[in-house]
Amino acid sequence: MFQFIYSQLIRLALPFILIRLWWQGRKAPALRKDWQHRLGRVPDMSGPVIWVHAVSVGETIAAGPLVRRLLAKDLGATILMTAMTDTGLAQARKMFGDRVAYAYAPYDTPGSIRRFLNHVNPGILVILETEIWPNMIRQCRRRHVPVFLINARLSERSARGYERVRRFAAAVMKSISWVAAQAERDAERFQRIGVAAHRVEVTGSVKFDVDIPDDVRKASTVVRKTLEGRKVWIAGSTHGGEDEQLLSAHQRILEHHSDALLIIVPRHPERFDSVAAMAEEMGLSVARRSKNQSPQSAQVYLGDTMGELMMLYGASDIAFVGGSLIERGGHNPLEPAAWGIPVFSGPHVFNFETIYERLLADHGVQMVEGSDDLAEAISGLMSDSEECRAFGARALMVVNKNRGALDKVVEGIIERL
């Protein structure tokens, strides 16, 4: 009954979802391209297919090492990467070019999922983190397509939400073939909401297996050379409600370090122009990467390009990870940590609680409450190069000592194929 009600509600909402997609496409035209994919109308695929689904940019980046490892195994299958967002798909294309196939994931209506599966006929479905779509999962199971939930995490708040619709949630969870959980608490929560214990394994987070490709390192070195002699900090994946705080913090930092540069990278492209305007209104000079403007004489360098955040982290001395000064849940702090630079974050990091716990335990991250706190901490590090290096080394140490989840995940997938 719950499944029927859910499906009907999704069907009723679909026209409004498509209208919203069209409306958003005014500022992001890529959203309108291949929109039929979202209704399951994708090109036919032949031969074995491994379907890897990641919702957006963060999950797509996390899927990168897994996909590279599967490609290296030469399993004789086409890898199809799907995402819900245009930025996620653009990131996948940038990482893999023509080595894999791409499509927008279908909306979770019975008809859209059915059409998609008819065209693709996947052998397995690998889902990153917590992209749990009931029709997608249950229809795969009916077709005997194993569903693997990889790098799985489940917050206590989400677990309680699933428990409120326990019968519905349990039916979906029983259709999942294997859950590779990030931590023991995640494994326990998945079992609470209906996944059988023998189908849950704690593998750790594959995000610790972050790799920095050679071309990214080279591009980072080029940018860094243009900033020689300057103190550079970066605010990555920022959201509305944070940018003003970060720009205000930079104003305070400039009082003590007049040549300091802030690289700011908003999470969503539609906010690039408004963040640039905000910085200029606050009296800060701005250079935009998309316009090839030199950051040498600017106080703020706007990273308004797609897929370059990892590279820009490498061109910086200190990083702040966004989505954390507001109740967004934070973003991945391991990307800057893998470069061996100090990492700062706001208090709202529930999307990455296990990762932050490990970073905090080894003093590889510092939490701040707001603009003044952040400005003081970063100014202090800019004045103490020895502590800055030591802080960054601690962050990198946490990354290195927690590697290994990727091997377990790849072995688990191949074992269950």
C-alpha cells in the first residue's frame, strides 16, 4: 500500500518537477539537455552493463576511484554513470571522457524506471551513499539485478525518519543485495530499518582513498606559480548564508595580511554572479577564473568553473569546507586534507560525521563557529608557517591511515557479480 501511494504521489508531482527543471534551465541550459533521460528514454545499450549511480558532484568524485579500479579490472562490461544533476554528469565526463557511458538518472516513477531498465538492462546497480529510490531499487530486484549500496551512511535523524514508515522502508531495504557501510553505527542503523545483517558489511569510507590525478597536480602547480609569495586560503563548496560570513572573515584577515587571497568556490553555478557582486559590494577586488582574469592583484579569486575545486585546493595554503556554517551538513573535508593543508569547517557536518570524528581525533581539522572565529584562526596560521605545515601534515596522516576501503568494496562487488 505504501509503495502504491508513494508511486502515485511521484506521478502527480512529475509535471511540476519537469516545469521546475525547465525553469532552472534558464540559468543552467545543460539541465534541459537530454531531459528525456529523466523519463527513462535513454539509448539502448548492448552487452553487460555496470550501472553506477551518484547523485551530484561530491558523490561522483567519490565514485571516481571505484570506477577507475573497475575499468582496470577489465570485466568486459560497459560502465554507465548516472547522476541527478548536470554538474554531477559534467564532473563524470571530465574524469572519464569516452571511457564510460553517461545518462541522467530516471525519476523514480514506475514507468520511468521500467523504460530505463528496458533500454540499459544492467547486470548490477551500484549506488553511492544514501541515494535510496524505492522504485529504482525494487524494480531492479524484481529483474534479478543486484543492488549494492556503497560507501553507505545513514544519520540517526534519517534512520528515525525511515522507522516512521517502517513497513514501506523494510520492503525497500530487503531489496538491497549488499550494504558496504562507512562505520559500525551506519551498519547498525541500516539493520534497524530492514537490511538483513548478513547483507551489511563495514568497509570504511572510500572517500579516504581519494586520489589526485597527475593532470590535476600539474594544473594546480600552474595556478600556484601565479600566486607566488601570497598567503592563499580557499573556501570550497560554499552555500547561500555562508558567503557573506566568509568574505567578512577575509576583510578581517586582510587587516593583518594585506596580500592575502581568498579563493571562493560556490557549490552551485547559478550563484557565481551573485557572489562576485557581493564581494565587490563589500569593497573587495575580484578576479574570475572563467574570464581568465589574473588573481595576482585581486583580493578574491572566484572559482566560477566546473570540476576544478580539487585543483584549486592544491593551489591554496589553508582550506575551509563549506556547507557547514549553515545546517546543510557539510561537504567532503578529505579533498583538501589529501593535499596536506590545514582544514577548517563550521559546526554543521552531519553528512560526514565519521570522517570528521577521525579528523578531530588526530587534530586534522578545526571547527569554527562563525566569521570572527574563522578569521582569527586563519590569521594565526598565516603568521605561523611551522604550525601551518604541521596542521596540514596531521590532516594528510588521517587520510593515509584510513585508506583501504576501496579495495574491500571492489573485492565485494566482484565477489557478488
